Amino acid sequence: GAVVSQHPSRVICKSGTSVKIECRSLDFQATTMFWYRQFPKKSLMLMATSNEGSKATYEQGVEKDKFLINHASLTLSTLTVTSAHPEDSSFYICSAHIRDMPTGKLFFGSGTQLSVL
Amino acid sequence: QKEVEQDPGPLSVPEGAIVSLNCTYSNSAFQYFMWYRQYSRKGPELLMYTYSSGNKEDGRFTAQVDKSSKYISLFIRDSQPSDSATYLCAMNTNAGKSTFGDGTTLTVKP
């Protein structure tokens, strides 16, 4: 099946620093990538939707200046958490929708556990 | 009210048992129904994908959709310890964004 590679799997950083998370689709073109945040024992909270070459669409309540999303190519999307604070600590996951695949069929990255000290 | 409600669990069953996982929804525009399996601290993995009422079987897994009742289920036969995970239902309209349930954590005891 399709593979989405997400890095890093775990990152610990100091408060005030920025962290970049990469999501790469291997061997296929991801026309749309989604970024989620997941709290323990909770479901996926959609943060933003990014389409290649265009600005990301953010969900209500998500600060776009804090969570910068770039989808520069059909195989790479990045999420940068700027000036991270302890409340940003969470599990972040990306998913990709492949061109011509049925609506709703998503392939997920393995997630990134962010801990801000 | 949430658009998708999932039986919260947690669920603990002995190995070999039949497991039933359930979700209800309120948005009649949902047309596509998915079940994902998520192991701890990993990304979800697509298990089943359906778009019509009825049953779809894949090995030990059966997905059931009842659009008239706005109810979907996932059945796992002959459950194994390796099935222990969190199961998420998800649904889509034609527009594209998925709406997820909160997940049910399943433990299958040897």
C-alpha cells in the first residue's frame, strides 16, 4: 500500500523554539495533505488542509501564524510549530489523499510526539 | 451534538471472541465510511472502506453500514491479541474532509 513517511517521530524542544515536522509521500503524488493533532485517548483533530502549490486552509481556532504549513511539492508537506510552548505538546499526524483515489481513503504518517519543556 | 458518535469502550475480550465496534452519525450527507486501526503512538491504518449500505467482508473483518439508521459497525471474528488497538470510524461527504469518531480501545487477552 501507499506509504507516508513522517519525521521526526519524537522531538523534545525548549519553550520558544520552532519545530519542523515533515510528511513525505513515497512513490505517489499526494494532491491533498491533512494535518491533525491528537490528545491522549482522543480522536484526531483536523488542524489544516493543504493542497500542493496553494495556501493551507486552517480549521476554526487553529492559529495559522503559529502552525505554518507548506506544501511545496506533490510529495512533501511540512508543519512548523513556531515559538512552541508547553501547551503545544501533543501528537501530530499527517495524512495524504492520492490523486484519483476514492474520497476518504487516506494514508497516514506514523506521527510525531512533540514535547515542549 | 457531535456528527459522529462512537461507542467509547474500552473493550476487553478473550482471544477468539467476536468483537463488535459501532458508530452512529447525524449527517445524512455522509457517503463514505471507513474504519481505521491505530496502534499506540502510531498513525491510523485504513482497514475497511465502504460507500453503500450492506456488508463488506475482508478476511476476519466485516464492515456493516445501515444508512437508514445512520449506523455503522465493524465486526472482528476470531479476535487475536494482535488486534489490540484503538479503532476509529470515519466518514466523508463528497466534499472531502473526514470526520472521525473518538475511537474505541480494544484489548484481546490471550
